[in-house]
Amino acid sequence: MAVKRAKIRLFLDAKLAAKQSLDLSRAQAHYLFGVMRLGVGDLVAAFNGQDGEWSCEVTSAGKRGGVLTCLEQAAPQINPPDLWLMFAPVKKARTDFIVEKATEMGAARIMPVQSDFTNSERFRLDRQQAHAIEAAEQCGGTFVPVVVDLQKLETLLRNWPDDRRIMLCDETLAGTRATLTAQKPGKWAILIGPEGGFSPDELATLRRLPFVTSVSLGPRILRADTAAVAALALWQSTLGDWK
Amino acid sequence: MAVKRAKIRLFLDAKLAAKQSLDLSRAQAHYLFGVMRLGVGDLVAAFNGQDGEWSCEVTSAGKRGGVLTCLEQAAPQINPPDLWLMFAPVKKARTDFIVEKATEMGAARIMPVQSDFTNSERFRLDRQQAHAIEAAEQCGGTFVPVVVDLQKLETLLRNWPDDRRIMLCDETLAGTRATLTAQKPGKWAILIGPEGGFSPDELATLRRLPFVTSVSLGPRILRADTAAVAALALWQSTLGDWK
């Protein structure tokens, strides 16, 4: 029997399995019972990033808490390709946007990087991880990308894993789309340049690295947030899971 | 002698040619002289969507107006491919975003469409055309896409020009990327479905139309604004001007 899909999707940091009880936090209870007006017997879809989507029933509803009980799995766990998104943080609203879009577009890991010409060095990790969770709840995914803290580009490149390639989006080094088509899927990272571009030192380093493939995002200047979505679309449609 | 490029870019609805004088509106004068603190002798880059980018000198600066004088052309006129973007208007901030991103990504025409399940029917044409101009000023382009008023999808499709194909982004009809690769460049329009998807009637109509090519934007549900950027990236990198 097909389980009716719930309209409200909730990320829960707990094991999901048949008959499992799930305690709700005060904030979750407020959202479900106060804002969304659910009550005992209503259905909620829960996912934890690992066990797929579960159809859950509200079995206890209070102002400060509540309990969901897992009925059965409504959708399997689907993970995106092993793709990292590296970008220089920009103004708050646009960084929020990049995290939201990276989640929708199927990045597995969201990595702010500090390059020589990075405009903004502030990055609120807890806030952005919450933002990724919210985007996953909205977009119907069962996976939540890991958001990591700001790292220096130089350090990242120095310790770069042997088995992961970088798709570099920078006008000055740009190759054609065919450059990417000729590559193999697998472990990749997208690197978006900061609004001021990379420094000459960074460009010299990037040019020497054997795991870097550079591609063009066209003749117009893109904002960092536009570039992130465009680069993810290019990669997903060429090497990723857009079948 | 190379002309020094001005940092401030201004769209002006006037003929641009050597020695041409350009009268500034009160709002433009306020922006240049009040906000940006320019004065007589400073350089401004001007474009009108037709004559490329011109290096202009401030030759008169007042509180309520001013004059620029064209020195010489600093960049040629570059038009994007003949690509239309059709989308169902969504909430204000996200519609703003779609117009901004469509400009950066090189759409020639921005067309809000009203489909059966369109969430929002409000579309402020003047505001969105101004938004496209602002995006063009920011992104360094010399072209400003034309924003047209809200039209019914049904009417648009009934009067569709013979020589223009549609790239349809809808999960239920989706083809693979190879479907698009097999097509020829030229006159195209991208059609993004509304957040509730197309209605069964619309899908039946779209299926019958010989000029429609449908493509997948991947296995995740994308918001309308994400879908717009992703679709533009897919088209530009396959049939457009991303060389």
C-alpha cells in the first residue's frame, strides 16, 4: 500500500526506522503545531540525510515538544554526486543564496574559501548549515550538504586530495565546454573566483596544478551567486546526475 | 591611445557617438554627483544597448542635472544570442532575481507567462525593466534585455513563430541533455514551469508542438529562480555563446 506523502518536510537529526519515536524540539513543535496547525494523527515527512524520507505520524503534540512516530519509508535515500562547491563568501544575502542554490543543485559539500581578493571574510557556519537544511526541506531532497568553515584557498590547494579534480571558473584561464566533456565523472570540486578575480599569484598556482580543468561561464561578467548556479548546472549536466 | 575605463557604468537612453553631449536626469545627477561624488572632468562609462560602451567625461555637474560628453567607444556592442526566457512570475524578490540573472546570463528577451498553475499574477513591468537595466550596468554588458508584459501561455503558444524552438524544462516531459546537443543554435526560447508544474491540458498541448524540445534539470526539485539560471546555463553552454 502506498503511503500518502506528507506535505510538510522536516529534517531531524535522529535515526529513522519503522516504529521509531522521534522527540521534537521546542522550535520544531512550535513550527508544526503552532505555525502549521498540525495535531495528533497528522502526517509529516522526515529525513535525516541518511535514511531516505519517512512518513511519520504525530503521536504527541504540545507547546514545548511533541513526538513523531515513523510509519514507513516514503522515498529512498538519494545522494548527489561527490561534488564540492568552493566559493569566496560575498554579501550576506548572496551567500545565503549560494548555500540554498548549491543544495538544490546537488552539491555534496559547501566550502567557503578565502582567496587573496575575497571581499568578505565573515561566514556564519551555524547559520549557513541551517540554511542548507531549510533548502533541503524545501526542495524535496533527502540529502543535506555539509557546510564547512571558511578556509584559505592556499591551504586547501596545498593539501588537495590526489583523487579529486577541480573545475575552475575564471575568465582568464577559461577553456571551452569541450574541455569538461572530455573529463570523467567522479570526485570533483567547483571553484568560483571572488568578485575581484584571483590574484596573479593564485592564477600562477592554479595554472600549475595538474588536477585543475578550467572552463568558461560565457562572455558576460557573472556575480558570484549567478556563477555558482551556472557552474553547478554546467557540471551536473555534463558529468553529474542530470540524466 | 587606450582610453582609461571608467568604473561607473550608466545606461542612457540616447544616441552615443563621438563628441555627443548627453543630458543627465535629476536621478542620474544625484547618483553621479551626490552619491558617487563625481565632478567635472571625471569619467563615466555609458551604454544605450545599441552603440557599445562609450567613455564619457563629466562636462557639467549640478544638483538637478548635468552633462556628459562622449569621448570615444571603449567597447563594442555585444548582443547575446536570440534567446527568450519565459517563466511564471513568483514572489517579488525571486522575480527580481530571475530578471537580474537572465540579464547576466545573456537572455535577449524576458517574458513572464501566466500558466494555469501560476502562483502570482502580478508583474510590475516598469520596475522589472529598470531592474534589467541595473543588472546590465553591474555586469558590464552593453545589451539590455527587453522585458515584456505578462502574457497567457496559451495565447503565446497559439501565435508561436515558426522559426523559433522552445527548450521546455519540466520533469514530466524531460529528455536528456543529448536531446539538446542534437539541436541547432538560432532562435530559441526557454520555458520554465511554474512552481506547481504545468496543468494536464498544458502538458498535452506542449507534447503536441513540433518546436518543443524538453530537457531535464536533474533529479532535484528546483525553485523557479534556480531553474531559470540552470536552464540558461544549459542552453548557453550547449547552443549559445559560451565558447
